[in-house]
Amino acid sequence: MLFDDAFIHLRIARNLALRGTAFFNPGERIMATSSPLWTAVLAGLGIATHRWLLPFLEAGLLIGCGVLAYLLSRRLLPATTFALGGSAAGGQRSRVQSMLLAGLAGLLAMLLVLPSSIGQMETPLAMALLLGAMYSFAAGGWACLPLLALAACVRLEMLPLFAVACLVAAAVKFRRSSIAAALGIVAAMAIAVYAQFGVLLPNSMRAKAIGYAYDRADIVRQIFEAMLLEWPMIVCLMVFLGAMFLDRFDAFRRRDHSRSSWIAALLGVWGIGVMLEYVVRDTPIFEWYRPLIWLPLLLCFLLYRSLSSSSRQLRGALEFARFAGILLFLFVPLLKGYVIVRAAILDTAAAKGVADRRDSARVEEYLVVGRALRTTCPGGTLLTPEIGALGWAFNGRILDAFGIASPRALAFQPLRSGAPVGGIPAGYAAEERPDMIVSYTSLDEEVRRDAALMNAYDLIQLPTSLPTYTKGDILPGWHGSTHLDVMLRKDGSCPVAMVEKALRYAAR
């Protein structure tokens, strides 16, 4: 059940491994990857040319996140006798409870990262590096900042928080060698990126800010969408973080430097910082973004310990918000984990459609159509609003209607015709005159409205999912689509009859 975006990284990594350039289209110097280190890992490990290795890497990273969350919790929890619902009586009971809470942290960490891991995205690597950094810091190790630097090179939205961590480390006179190594890693990555692309930030950041016409209220709703119980979770966060801030202020006054509580507080600030970064930049929240927010916040809920001298009211607010928040954290990951495991066991399109909102059926059809186009019109130019699986299966030049790999398309985004967000702009299609246009009907509405443009193309309409994939299941179209449209330019380089025959055969 790969996400379509996973193939964007794979195509770029394949070009890096085979051609030495991390471009989406060979010869086009555009930074389409939003995760330079992940792209380098895919190329360096040979995964870009041997894709069957990727699930093994993702499984290892998923298990690693769980183990690291458990080890971090075990290291911090024995310092206290805290237990959910009250204090422990006696050291032996405290050790048992700390092991149970650490096990819960490991389980929830894996459940939170599971959708990203199954989708084969870079988030599990970023989370494993973040947890490794926090564990190293808790153990007083040297590697915490270098690991944090590597995590920021996997997910670039973590760079501002990495910079803050370095400033704090310098202010408290943390090991200079660790700070120097971390800054060296980021500098080396920046030099490599600039040498390759001539820019430091990916074009995808600009494309998403322009192409997705969301306001900040939409982004906030997307952040909490997976939590189902949106308002209770917001209230728990506000109460817990507010009480934690007051408690840390009191600890600072009293010169209390308990490492475990400060680490937990830093994790909470980290999660809120990433959340605010998405909101301020109007960045839509995809499934693989959420662990960057919720995993640090989960560990903050589990690991934070208030001062023993804090007021009863403050400690009561912390414990109530902690208990309610952990219950909310448990509910959704367990539900999603059940749905994903059920889909894997049943192995039916209907079960997978529930687990991934029919994304796997869409990706599967893109792969089949892309291979058919590669064999019948390899030298053609293909325009599509989704460049992942199609770009992986079709080796030719891809025009990205959304603008991630084709910046010129951004002049026509967002669509002003009232067509759905993220669709193909008719003006861009008319300007480029590609040999092929491939899109689900939910995203090519503006093109189909343009009579002059449609007169220049032959339209082939395929079912919204392959019969061989659905195995008799009846699935509604992706985002309400009625067909997958393949448009072939009548005076283009593609042999229309041959392409149509190959597509009809592939879609049987």
C-alpha cells in the first residue's frame, strides 16, 4: 500500500544512482525532492534500482522506532514513582509500572509511524533519528546533536528546531565537538544540495503553498483529523502544556536541572513547534506528516514529571490532562493499526480501500498505465497532476501540472475556474501541448471543460481501478472520479491506436 509520493523519491533516487544527478527529469535542474538525505539513502543502498528491498528497510526503521521509544522511556521513567492514576508504593512496583509505560510508549510509537512505514515514506527514518538523538541526550552521549542534524536532513521542516537546539546547546556550554559535528553535517548537506540544484529549498515547498488553497483553519483541522476527538485533544494539550510551562518556570527558579523532565518538555515544545510551522506556512497535512507532531507530544505526555514541590492544583491538572490525553492517543493509533493489519490479512481491494482511502488502487493503476505508455510511446511527453507512480513506471519526460517538478505550472495554480484543488490547469496544458495527459476525472475537470483543448486530443477512459486488482470488489472512484482519463494528442508522437490497444489490454 505505497503512497504515490513514495515513488517521487524513488524516481529521483534512481536518476541519482544511474545518472549521478538527483533530478526528476534528466537534464532539468529542479529540486523536486523534499528529503535530500532519504533520496541519498535510497540511491546509496541500491533500493532505487532494487525496489523490493524498501519494505525491509521500512520494517527495520519501524521496529527501531519502537525499540528506541521503549529504551528512552525506560531510561527516564525509573527516576520517578509515577504511575497512571496515582503514585506507586515501593520501588519494585515502580519498576514494573515503568516497564509497562515504556512498553506502551514503544507500541504507540510504532502505531503512529505504521501508516508512513507501510506507505514507504521517509518519516520512519526521521523519527528513528529523532528518538536516537533524545536517547543519546538522556544518556549524556555525544551523538545527540549529529543525529538531530541527520533527522533534519531527512525532514527539512525540522531544520528551524535543530537550529534552536544548537543555540540552546551553545548557551549551556554543551560539548563543542557535538555542536561542530552537527553543524558540519548540515553544512555538508547544504553544499551538496546547492551544488546539485543551485538552490537550498525544494520547489515542493513553494508548489504546496500555491497549489493547495487552504487557510490556516483548514490546516488545524487536518492536523487533528486523525485524532477523531479533535476538541478534547486540543483541550488536553492546552491544559497539559500550560501546566508544564508553569512547572518548568518554577523548576528554573529553583535551579532544578532534572534531565528527564527537561527532555520531556523539549519533546513537547518540539511537537508544538512543528505543528505551528505547518500552520504558519499553510502546509497541508498528509498522513506521513503527523508522526512529526504526535510522536514527540506522546512521549512528552508519558515522560514528563512535575516537581514534587509543585502545588496540588498544578499536579492535578497535569495528571488529569496526561491521563485523558494518553487515552486519546491510544484510541486512534490502535484503531488505525487494526484497520491496516486487517487489510494486510484479508488482502482485498475493499479492505485496502478502507485502510488507505483507495490510494493503493490508484497507485496500482498508475503503475500499470505508466508501463503501457512506456512500451508504446517511450519518447512522448506526459502531463499529469500526480507524478509519483506514473513517473516511476514511465521513464520519459513528465510535466507536473501541480508544479513540484515543473515550476512553470505554478503560474497557473491554484485553479481559478472552480475546479478541484490540485487539478490540471487547462492553460498550462494548452501552453505545453504534451503528447499525453493522464489524470483521474476528479483532477482534469478544467481540461475537459476546454472544448478547443479537447478537440486536439483523443480521449481514452479507463475504469477507476483495475479488475485484476479489485478481484470482484466494487469500489467507488478515487475522490469521486468516474474514470481514469488518458488523452493522446492527435498530431503528437504517440501512435494512438497502438497506445489505446495496450491500455485496454492492460486494464482488463
